[in-house]
Amino acid sequence: MAEFLEERLPIGVRMGATFADEYRVDITQTADGSEYRRLVHPYPRRVFNVAYTQQTADLWDEILALYHRAYGMFAGFRVKALDDYTTNGRTGTPTATDQALATVTAGSVYQLQVKYGAGGTPLGIGEPVRTIFKPVPGTTRVAVGGVEVATPAMWSVSTTTGRVTFASNKTRSITGITQAATAVVTVGAHTFVTGESVHFSGVAGMTQINGLRGTITATGATDITVNINSSAFSAYASGGTVNTNPQTGEAVTGGCEYDIPCRFNSRIDVAAVARGVRVADAIEIVELLNP
């Protein structure tokens, strides 16, 4: 959107800055003191209160420059929350299985998100989630059925919307599977490449392979080798299909570092505290739930 600046709020805030998550709850209180509460939506909204103490020129070049580019409260920008910026334990290195992705279009488009409130029993509506609209470029990882999809050509992520889009599905009918430490699957002429992963379904005889996903480790003109140990499986009889894209029942997960889309929610008051030193205090910044 034109009213969003794809840049990050300067990190150099003074110690003592605060943040809090709030939920949109409508509360009606009756004359006898009873309350009726309605959760409007399950998404937390973060509010920051930050302060800067900087050399005058630095304050103008960083925070005040962003404030003016954003036209005050008009445009949004990215904020890195120092205690909550990755899908892995808030500050850990992201992995491909950190969080379940929300389905936008089954089999092709999914939304990055992060859940909160782990460790207890959630309400019947489940745990609250923060939609990740602003993943940090180069940090997103994705898995399907617990298998990381490490081949870049198989999917892409938008760093402005947080949506993961899989490439066009590749599918072939199976005519044979070996019983081996790494199964060789006969699929006829194909376009599969090493590093792609495939899901198995509809196989007769070697039914243990149905529902599994394996990564392709080698290819031939009419076969692929996958990192599935089929040596103890029943012998292949007939049928079956392999697909690259997520199939019904497969978990699609992902992880990333992310920024929170926000806007200024106050003006910036600047105080002179010493020659060449200025303080910008009590700057309120609020999260945009639909940037």
C-alpha cells in the first residue's frame, strides 16, 4: 500500500522503553455488576512507548526524518521488537517447523503467523496468533509434512505480505518402487530435480509409503531416488502418485524473523537537555493489524 514505508524504526531507543499487547474486547456491564464480554478478534495489538536521547543531528537524521516521511500518523513502517522478533521462542534462530502456517489457498498459498500463550489450556477458540506481514528478507524457512522444502524454486515468500506461495505442482504416476535404504521410484519421463520433495499416495502393496514425504536425492530419465528407507516395506504392487505441493492432511509450517507493522500514534516532542543533545520522549507507536 502507498501509505506504508518498507523501512524500520531506528533501534537506538533509550532504556526504559515499554511495550504491551492488548486485545479488542467489548465489555457490557449491567446494573447489578454482571459483565458480558465479547472478543472482537483473536489478534493481539502491540503498543510501544519509546524514547530517544541523541545528538541533535542524529535525532533529525533518524527518528524525526522517519516521522516526517510518514506524515506523522499517516503511513506505517516496520518495528523490530527486541524481545519478540522470530518464530522460534521469540528470539531464537528460525527453523522450518516453528509455526503452523494459515491456509489461504490449499496446496498453494499460505500465511506466516506466530502463536502466543503456550504452556496452558487455551480457550475453545484456540491460541491467539499474530499474522506476520513483514518477514525479514532472507530469513524464511518452510516445511511440508515435517520435511524442509529447501529448494528455492519450489516456493517464494512476499516480504511485504508474509504470504508463502508454492510453485506449480509437479505430479507423476508411479509404476514401481524398490525396497531399499533410499527408494528408487519409477515415474516415467519427468521434470523433478534433486532437492525437491514429493508426497506419496495411492500406492498398492507398499502401503507403508502412503502419506510419507521424501526429498529427492538423485534423478534418472524415468526415475527418482528419495531419502525414504523402504527396505522393510511390503513389495510394491501397483499404482500411486507423487506430488510436490502440499497435499490434504499435510502440515505446512514455517519460520522467520519478522518486523511488526506500526504507525506513530502521537506527535514527537523534542526537548533540549544539553548543548547539541536532544530528547524525544513518550513516543507512542501502535501496531497495524491490516497494513
